[in-house]
Amino acid sequence: MKNNRIDTKMILLFPLVFLCLYGFHILFYRVTHTGIQYQRIDYRIYDNLFTNPVKSENREYILFNSDTRIHKDLSEYHEVFRKRGLNISTFHTKDEEWEGIKPYSIDYSVNRRIQVCENDTFLLAVFPSRCNSREMRDLIRQLIPQNTMIHGKKVNHVFVVAYENNDRESIRRIRKENEENGDIIVSIHEDKYVLLTTTSFNAYTWIAYHCSTTQYVGKFDLDTFIFWGNLIQYLEHAPRTGYFGGRRLGYAFQSRCTSQKNYAVPCDYPVKRYVKYNSGGGILFSRDIIEYLVVGEQYQPLFVTAEDIMTGAVLNDAGIIPTEFKVNGCKYMIWVQDNHGFYSNYSRIPRGVSVFHHVKRMDKYQEMIQYFKDRIRIPDQVNCTE
């Protein structure tokens, strides 16, 4: 009788033991599959007012389980940084007077409806833009409509706009503009210069997951005047892979406590380094570089406010340094302040130049369009060494 009682208890305990073991199995699977291989813990995915404006009227952005994103195996990129002795940074500055932020790239669900890349896109031009810069965005749309063919190559464009999730008026305006053009991806944070790095790295995240077909990516400031024909001709001479191009510069990180230099790092910044980067007016990438940016930001202790410097810092850590070359002896980029402001008279811009940086006034930008006319889209047939 006693043995029968024990057998009954064992039979009742068996399902409970099975459920416990199964539960531990699921837990173990979750833990081991949420590391660097798929980056489930590295990205947050938000819904917002674009997806359902009626139901969303009284709610903020909803954090979805990151399993809803399309997983992409980025382990090979993590391995590059780890082989170079780097680990995902856990540094937090104690310098309370330092102003800066470390980007946390997010693939917002609203941006997945933006489809501007084609199978034969040669260049995707990315323009970080202030929310109120509608006129400038429209001007660029007129210059290079989607799928524009320049020198036999297809060019597409996308704008990146930042706004806060409680800024209803900006959301309404950008939503309307996007309904008309379908070329804006959003970055949810305050729209100010010190957060431009966050805006740009959210754009790189979108490209990594939603634009795999373009051969090259160009990140351009809105105050950059582009000779598109020359630019395409320039890229035709660029490497197809491993290319990080533009106007090459350098910057030595200096502590805020010992230097008043712009973009100083906090007093307790853990490393000393010199960064090789490209001027933010027009940075060029072969498409395979983008994943290094998306992964590499996690290995940075923090970011200074200059997005071009930090783009270089991330890629330098992966062993990628800027490449600068000339086509027919012609420079890639000229600044308005070069040669003591010589090029403030834009009629002096030499033929063969691809990018002219720092056109701050829209009326001057429009003047330049009228002045250069066909030169904007037709490559200059010139040898600058002669």
C-alpha cells in the first residue's frame, strides 16, 4: 500500500520536473542567443505616430520586443574589434561639466516603410537635416529626384530628421512631408547640433538593415554644394570595398581639464588617441563599411559632439583609415575658407571639384545653381594637373 502511494507521488512529480527542465532550457536558449551574434540587446524598436496616428494620439512611443526586428548576423564585425583588443565599452564619465552623449542606434519601426534604394542604386546620398529645413530639402529633391541617372549611374537620396516624441507639431509636419515624398527617416531626440552624431548613426543603422543594394553611401551636410557629375566620376575610380573617403583630416583627443579646444573629451576619458577622419561636409563609404559603424559605436567609451570625428574614431578602431585621392589631379572637396576665403567668390571654384563646403545661406545656394547650371550634373572633362 505504501509503495503504491510512493509510485503515485512519482507519477505526479514527473510532469512538474519535466516543466522545470523545459523552463531552464528555454531560459538558457534566451541568454545564449541574446549576445553579440544577433544584437538583440543592442537595439530598441519603437512604434510611433506614423504607424497608426489615430490610435497613437494619446500614447508615447512603445518599446517592442527586439525579436521583431529582422536579425542580421553581425558577429564577424564584432570579431574584428575584439581581435584588435577592444571590448564593448561600459565607461561612464564622472565629469559632470562635460557635455556629450554616446549614440544608441535605434531601428525605429516607422523608418521601415521608407524604401528609396533600388537594386541598381550606385550612390545613396544621406542628408542629416534640421526639422525646419523643408525648403532646403525641397531644393535637393529638385536637383536629384529619386532614381536620377548621372553619368550612367543611379543616385537616390534620403533625409534624416530629428524630433522629440512629444513635439506634435514637428511630427505632423514631417509626417505630411513624408507622405508627399517618402524620403525621410526619423531620429527620435531633441533637434540640436550636439546630437547630430546620434542622428547620423541612426541613419547608418537604417542603411545596414534596409539598404543593402547600393554600391556607395555618401553622408553630406545640407550646406554642401555638390557637383554630382564630378562626384559620380570620382566614385567610379574609388575602391568597391573597404572604402572610407573624402577630405582627410586628423584630430588629437584632448581632455577638457587641460584644453579649451572644441570637442574636448571629459577629464576622466580613459584613452589618449589621434583620429584620422574625413570632413563631415561629404563623407564617402563603400556599402560594406556601414556595418562597422553600427557595431563599432558600442566599443567607444563616449562620443564628442563632432560626428565626423567619431565616424573616423569608430572606423580607425576597425583598422579602417581615410582614403583621399584625386581624379585627373582634381581635388575632391574645397572649403569656402580655403586660401584665406578665396573661394567665397564661388565663380573661382575650379573645374573637377566634387564638393564645395559651407554654403550657409539658401539664397546663395540658389545663386550657385543658376550660375553652374549643367556643370552640376555633367562631369567636367578636365585635367587639373595641366
